[in-house]
Amino acid sequence: MPTPDTSRQPAQISWTGGAKSKPTPLSPEWRCTRCNKLLGVCRDGRMHLRFARGHEYFVGFPVVATCRGCGTLNQATSPAR
């Protein structure tokens, strides 16, 4: 049976990067409240939603969507300012 190597250190994980970026004033982003996944982008007072296989929707407010990443129910009641 092999002897465990105790000199190895666990890998350092960094959680900084693009996922925590702030939305720009020109394209306010709607992100999941739990995992920060992009759900939609507010354009001209409506929410632009895009899904796999070419499905795209422009919807009015309030908007309710389930995050495809973590399953959290999210709601946007008005356009971001």
C-alpha cells in the first residue's frame, strides 16, 4: 500500500474575476441572486432573455425566471437604473 504524501498543499482557489463584475450603465445586467449567472439584459425598458438553441425573448416587467445554473427563482420588478 502506498504511503500518503503529506508534503503536498491543497490548491488555492480564487473566486475573483468576471462573475462578480459590475454591470455597465449602457447594458444593465440581470443576474441570479445566488450564483450570479447572467439571466438577462435590460434594453429600452424591456428585458432581453436568450436561451440555448436560438430562443430569444423581449419581455416586459415584472420578470420572473428560474436560474438554469442553480435553480433559484429570480424576479426583476422594474428596469435597472
